[in-house]
Amino acid sequence: MSTSRVVCQCHNVSEATICAQLTLMRGQQIVMAGHPHEQLNMLKNTLKCGTECGSCLPALRALIAASVTNSAKEAA
């Protein structure tokens, strides 16, 4: 069983959970890939990460940016 690093300590949200949620949102076209601010808001609403102390926000933004980059590569 592999473990994923915890990105949001306040709500115990792992990197794997965040990446899975980003993939789900992209697959359901809930948020357009070019709108990272909307993706961040959706992560806050669904997983609650980034809603307490805010120390995970840079990591969340980096994961969103990586997700957007991966989406662009897949579309090409």
C-alpha cells in the first residue's frame, strides 16, 4: 500500500486525494483547465484544503498548475 504525502495538515488531505479530485473535475468538465482560481475554490469547497491556516495554498497552486500542464499535454 503506497502512501501519499499530506498536503493539508489541518484537514489531513493527501496529494493523491487532491490529484484525484482535480482529475475528476477535469473529467466532468466542472472547471475549465485554464482557470486555476476556480479549481482552487472547488478544492476548498469539496476537500476543505486551504480553508484553515493557508500554509498548504502554495502546494495546492503547484498541484493545480501541474494538472493544467498535464491537461494541455493530453489535449495536444
